[in-house]
Amino acid sequence: MPEDVPIIRMGPNLLVALQGNLDDTTVEQIERAVTGEVARTQATGTLIDVSGLSIVDSFVARVLARLVAMIRLLGAEATIVGLQPAVAITLVELGVPMGHVRTALNAEQGMARLRGSRDEPDR
Amino acid sequence: MGYGGVAVGGDVSYYQQMIDSITDYEVIRLDENGVICSWHPGAERLTGYTASEIVGRPVSVFYLPEDIAAGRLEQELRTAVEKGRCETEGYRVRKDGSRFWAAVSVTPIRERDGSMVGYVKIARDLSERREQQLAALAVEQMLDAITDYEVIRLDAQGYVRSWSPGAQRLKGFAVEEVLGHHVSMFYTEEDVRAGLAEREMGIAARQERFEGEGWRVRKDGSRFWATVTLSPIRDEGGELIGFVKVARDLTERREQEQLLARQRDEILELSTPVIQVWDKVLVLPLIGTLDSLRAARLTEGLLERIARDQAEVVIMDISGVPAIDTDVAQHLLKTVEAARLMGTVSVLSGVRPETAQAIVHLGIELGTLRSRNTLRDALQLALRLVAGADRDTVDA
Amino acid sequence: MSLTAEESVTTMTINGEADLLRIRAMLRAEAQLAGLGLTAETKLVTAGSELARNIVRYATHGQGTASVERLRSEGRRGVRAAFSDSGPGIADLDEVMRDGFSTGGSLGLGLPGSRRLVDEFAIDSAPGRGTTVVIAQWAR
């Protein structure tokens, strides 16, 4: 993961792609960059693209959950998009609680849902 | 009085001492009628009798009843006289009644003029060797009886020292074509280059056993998949003197298994097709009972299809499932959650009254999983969801 | 376990988080060699990542070893991986292996979860003796 975390702006929403090896340093960088950008742009939604993650163990799952929590605290919605099939069933079997995390098949679908979303209580 | 078939001149006592010093053998003298007239430390060791107990008794004391009845003793003495020597092997009996396998040689003693004086009988206990012989014979026979497997012996360097009918059947080579050749003649080129045979023998020598599978080559050049066991053979000192190699042809079985696996996959495909009924809507009709293997395959297949077709809604129709139990329900819920993590909403359809009762009675929590009685209703819901109706607040 | 053959065993030392990447790569390569299929491969590598991470987090100095082994039995291929450390060891194995166990909100050692991901799972641990977990995944 390069020093600067690439975050794409699409209207009122942001898109950040996570890939490769997520170690503590990288995670910190990502958290800083994303929260900073959400605040700076007043984004109402953030899409976290995980299609590049081929392994999501409990550490990575927690990273995702924390990122989502941070984004929400800033008043924006967060959606995980593009989780791979094998990773999805592995996460469920692993037993990491991800019930509170919003998901979408891809960035396009995620965007469509963000556009149509209203304020609603978190599940 | 001399010893041996040749009259011996010289100091009898010297020879006596020499003979007495032999303890592994018995060396005794019989008179012309086969009566024991001298004894020997080796003889005492071998049979358990002391001189005072045995001298003056006939040598038939050591023979088995059946041998006496068969006249073996007379035969041996006669042969000794006629041929100058009689060598036999057979059971003899000790003082305590126990038997031992002995190698016996009887030689006549003559006067200078050739008249018979008696016999010298030399005997040795061969019991141990005999047992080994019998055991080896039994093993050989047993191994030859095995034709499905090859059982061969290699020396410590891997050269073939024995062949078997099973080996011939398996590999096609006759014994003369393999004896003295290195075992790597049965390995594929790549494996020979990689030194596989040496590696396997190394493992067998180090760990007392090597078990493995691999390709081997027959005489006609064809390959087969074999399961191989190598066991080291050691001498009494623990030194490695060779290996026993047992191999079995698994090609047929492996092919059968692969065929079965392919058939199972095909059946699975056929019995649970994922159907795309609408743009972005998939239906998975579950039919029959779900064992865990089948259930896992179904889930994998469904999730792959979701990714491929980018399906936003999946309808899982369970009208074809006879009974819903906790395992089935749990697996269903896992599949639903995995689909959700991917961004897909699931709808359960074909829920019959009995199923509804069972689910509640079992205490299965469906959570936010939507369900409908008929496929048609499920489809209507699916279309509304795809059209953009709020997925999170649509009536469950 | 059924008849197995040891064709090659690779052992790696675990000294820190940086080694997790290597271990995952190793597991993935062996999984592909064994023809496990993507889902079984993903499950195996994930379980391995969990177990290796446990070592980094809980073992003495975060050190331990991971060894990966090829399996072959009756025409099927598989992968076995053993994760060992000489850390504090686990006092109550039953507790730790029970589903729902967690130390303070997190998933704890995540052992029940890892067990669900693999075909074979064995754990040996006791206070003062360290911990060894052995997992195996087979091609269908």
C-alpha cells in the first residue's frame, strides 16, 4: 500500500480500495486518510472496496468494522463492496460478527443505494 | 581302536582330548550294533544325558518313536557301512523329552583288516537354523501367493534381489530381467532425475518405514499410480542390509475415484441448478436432503454465481426439501449471511406450514431473512427490491 | 488419519507480523499444488493466518514456528500445517475451544472459528508447555 491512500471522490461519496497486505502501519494510514477526507469533503457516504482482498481473517475484519465505525461517527454512511465469494463464506464460518456492516455487490450498486438511502437506525 | 573311517595310528589320548574340546557337536562312538560305548561333553550338552546314564544303551534312545518304527536307525547304519558315511538331518529327542533338529553323520570304524568295529556319530543341533528355514519358506510361500501386490527385496543400495509373481503381474518384467538391476528402472524419468528412489530409501532407513504414492513405469513403458511401502531389513547388529518393497497399483482405483467425483459433481449440478429468472435475480431450488458436503458445494456454487451474475437478490426455494432440521437451517443461514456480505439479499420461498412450524419449534432464528410461502410471491418481492425499494425497510 | 506420506515439509520461524505474509503465501502455494479449490484454499489460508497471528500476539516474544506439509492419501492430495510456540500455553482447552468464548469483547484466540474452516484440527497445549495446533485440508 503506497504512502498516500488513494481515495476517489464521486459526488457526495468517497471510494477507497483496500488491497494487499494490511499491517498495523498501513491500517493506521488508511484510517487517518479516510477519516480526514470524509471530514474535509463532508461526504455523506463512503464505499470501501474489498474486491482486492483474497484473505480476510479476524484482524482484517476488525479493521473493516473499525473503519466503518469511524466513518459513521463522522455522520457518513459506509458500505463494504465487492467481497469475494470464497472470502464471504470463510468470514461467516470464522464467526466474525459483521451484522452491522452494510454491503453492496459493487461500487455501482453501492452508489445507487447511497443515493437512495434515508436516515435510518443502524441494524 | 581308532576313530573315523580310517584307521588312525598314534596317540589316542591326544585325539580324545581334541575331540572332547568340541562342545558344539557331539562326537560319540557306537559299537557295531549301535550301542553307545563312549560319551562326550558335547553330547551331554546336546542331549542332557550324563555318561553313566547313557553308555551301554542303544543309540535309538535319541530317535523319535516313528523313526524307530520306520527303521531309520538301521538304515543309517547300513548306509554308513555301504557308502562309508551317512549324513542325515532329522529330529532327535533329548533326555527331557524335548525335540531338536539335528544334523547327523555316521561313519563306520574298521580294523586295519576292514572288519567293522563300530561307528562314530557326530551330531549337531540345527534347531535354530531349521526354524529360520521354515519361517523363510513360509514367508516365501505367502508372498508368492500375493499377486495383487508386488513384494520384492532390494539390497541396501537399491538393487533388486528378489522378485515375486505379483511384481511380474504389476510391472510386466520377468525375474531375470530385473534381478541385479537398480530399483530406479521402475521410476519415471523425472523421478529418476530427482533421485526419488534414493530419497525414499533414505526415509525408510531413517524412519524405519517409507509410505508414499507415485508414478511407476511398466515394462511396456506405460505408467501407473502406485502406493509404495519400503521397510528396511537389518541384521542382528542393526546394520542395514536391504529393503522390502511392497507396491500396489492404484491407477484403476484412482481413476474410479476421479470418475465418481466427476459424476457426483455432475449430479450436483443437475440437481440444483441456479436459475437466473430476472436480471439480477437468481433462484436456487433446493431439492432433496442436504448432507454437509452437498450443502457446502451448493453454497460455493451459489456465491460464485452471485459474483458472476452480480445478482442483487437470491431466492432460496425450499419447497423441495422434505424436512428442515437445525443443521439444514444453520447452513441455510450461513449461506444467507455470506450472500449478504457480498451485498445480496436473500428471500426464502416455498415455506410450507409444516416447515414454518418446524422452524419455530426448533427455535431457529431467521433474523431479518424474508420468507414467502410461494415462489411467485418471493419473485414479486425480489422485483420490488431490485427496482430500488428500500432493502432495509421493506416489510420482512 | 488415513495412510499419509511425507513428501516435503517446510518449516518457517515466526518472529513477528511480517512473517504472516510469507506464511499465507506458503499455504496458498501448497493449497494450489494440492488442487484444493478456491474456497478450501481461502479457508485454509485464513485459518493459518489466525493461528500464526495468535503466536505473534500471545506467544513468548511473539515467536514460534509454522510448518507446512504435503499430504497424499489414496489418490487425494491435501495440506497439513502445524503452528507451534513455547508460549504460556492454554490452561483450559475446553473453555477455549467452546464456541462463544472470548476474552474481553474480542474473539480471543479464534480457535473454534479456525476449526470450522478446516477438515482436520488438533490442538495440544498446557501451561508452561506452549501450544501446537495442527490443521489439515483435503482436496475433494
